[in-house]
Amino acid sequence: MIVGFGPAGMFASIVLVKNGLYPIILERGKKIDERVSDVRNFIYNKILNENSNVQFGEGGAGAFSDGKLSTGVKSKYNRFILKTFVEMGAPEEILYKAQPHIGTDKLRVVVENIRNYVESLGGSFLFNTSLENIITKNNSVVETITYNHLTNTQNSILSDNIILCIGHSARDTIEMLYKIGVNMEQKPFAIGLRIEHKQEDLNRSRYNNFSNHPALPPATYNINVRTPDKRGVYSFCMCPGGEVVIASSEKEKLVVNGMSYHSRSNINANSALLVGINPSDFESNNVLSSIDFQRNIEEKAFNIVDRKYVAPCQRVEDFLNNTISENFSTVIPSCKSGYKPVNLNKILPEYITRNLKYALPLFGNQIKCFSDYNAVLTGVETRSSSPVKILRDENGCTNIKGLYGAGEGSGYAGGIMSAAIDGIKIALNMIEKIKEKS
């Protein structure tokens, strides 16, 4: 059984069916086309489906992103992953471009084709279905309890091997795993804000006199500084020609993310600006306290915009000066859900805002458009990675036999490629264990 059909789950599924196995894939969300409809309903009507949204559903959180395929992870599986994406409908250019990306629009087609491929080789899917509990005997997995969100019914499925590909936002699943005794620990993660500039200003900053050259793609960046507090402040998930989206998956919580289509042709560029968080920042050693920390910030963000699913925004100059301007200037927030001018200093902990304020002028020394204090900040970015790591052995197995952790939700990946690599490795390890038993 595979739980979750994001990058780790998709490639774990591919490996299993290619090796003659018939996995059952649980996906708490909906198929990608239905999921897209739910996301649109959330954007325009503010109706949140907690199991079908920007975070949850077929394709995982990466299906509503820039679809970046660049990675710092050197793996023999990198080429296999890119080739598989092309076979499933991704542009062939991802095989040779230095910074390959698919784009959210084309990635949706790829996801559907991967599902069809897995089904054609014997895999089966249970959509709208969450993993509610795991039954063990002699410290080994024997059974799963699932919950269907459409029929509001529980089911029992016998299974002695499970790969958890749950993603970084499946907090209820993490809480269940903690309750049944799966070993886990707090891990470093990061939180912050999204920053938006006009893409044409970023192009001028990066390309100078060649900014309008038709052969040049929309400019990108990857920046970081080390602050006197010994924290890293860095850009993450930079989306050229993209938009900011509200990525909530829990009611009365507000979180944002960035997204680009394949053309990257929108007016604004956006990126997360994150500040590193360490387990030592928390008063409690309880593993789940880091999730409580995220939730608290997301609730503050929701409250500051009058408890509506609109984006809390602030000009960079106002953020630095702890003030609010009722109107924006040269850069207009791109969030289609709507936005409200607020003081973002009131949402984040002081040590986070202090480090962001230290870094922003320094970023202006690296990239000219960062000196434009009319740029827009939007809150909050809290889901860049999981704050929890599920402990596993060299084969990827947890302290419960037959229960494997993979991808971002288990704390071992960050992005589409690294999650896919991890899913492949864990699936291969599980296959070897199954062979040893037979």
C-alpha cells in the first residue's frame, strides 16, 4: 500500500508496478481534474475542501507550483525521473535545460497519465480516502483503517507493507503515527513570507541591457544571507512570471505558496523568503509542538485579514518601518483570492521579522530590484518543508516492521525531484524485503 500520490507516491507506484506488484494507492484528495475545480471554488468562492486543495489531492502540493525539476541531489535516478515525465507528457526540453520546469498546467496532464499507467499495470486507487489508523501485531503492520470522505465510512484493508508518502501538510496523519508509537523527532525547517516584484524589473536587474532579448527566459534568482543571529535567510520556490496562491488545508488557517504556468508569462515574479527555524527555538521537546507553532502563525494570518481567505500583504518599505499603506504602488499583489493591506510584523515572531529586515537590504546589493521598496510581501509561508522527521533505518523502514516513510512528509526530501528519488529508493528497498520473506 502507498499512502499519498505526490512525487514520492507516484514514483514508488511506478517502481512497484514495473516489478510486477499491484499496489493500492490511498489518496485523501481527488483526481487532478476534480481537484482543480475545488481549488478554483476555493479561490473565487472561499469554500475550502480540507482534503482537496493546493496541498492535498492527486499530484501532491507540487501540482500547484512552478513544477521545478532542478535539484542539488545527485542520484542515478535523476535521468529516469525526467525521462518518465517526458514519456507521460512533459515537454522534452526538461531533458536538456539547465533549470528544467514543467509548470502547473502541464504537470496536471503528466499526473493523470502517470495514474493511468499505474492502473494499466495493476495498481489500484482509492481517492477521497485517508489513512485513519494502522493496526499492528508483534510490532508489524497487519491492517489499515481507512476513511472515505465522500461516504463518511471506515474500511479495513489487510496490508503488511505500507509506504507513507503523505506530504508535508498531512498533520492529522503525523499525529496518528505519533499516537501509535512511530518514532519521530523535530527537525529544522523554515518560515517566512512571499515577495513579489514585477518580472520586467527582475529581468532588467539580471540581464541589464539584454532584458528584452527574445532568446532569454524570464529571469530567476537564488539568494541567501547569514545573519548575526546565525540564521540563514534565503529564497525558496522562486516562481518567475507566476502568482501567489492561498494554500490553506485547514479551516481558519491561512498559508500561501507560489505557482507558475509553463509559459511563466504573468506580470509578477514571486519567491518565498524564509528564515531558518531550529528545534531549540521551541520551549517544548514534544515532536508535535513544531506543528502547533505553524498552526498558531497560520491562525494569526487568518485573523488579521478579518477571518477571510484573502492574502495579507504589505509593501516592503512599510514592513521595514512597521507601518501600513492602504494602497500599493508599482507592484500589485497577484493573489486571485484577493488581498488586504496589513502589518505582517504582527503575525510572525519577532526573531523572524528581525532577520528578514536584516536580509532585505542585503538582497538589494545582490539584485537591484530588491532595492525597490514598493515590492510586495505576502504572508505566510509556513509549509516549505515538514517540521517533523519520521525516523527510519537504512532501508527506509520505521520502528514498526513493514511501515516505510518516504518523501517530504517523512522529512527526507524537499521538492519534486528529491521526493521522487526517495520514493524510488524506498520502493526498491521494500521489494527486496518482500523477496527475502518469500
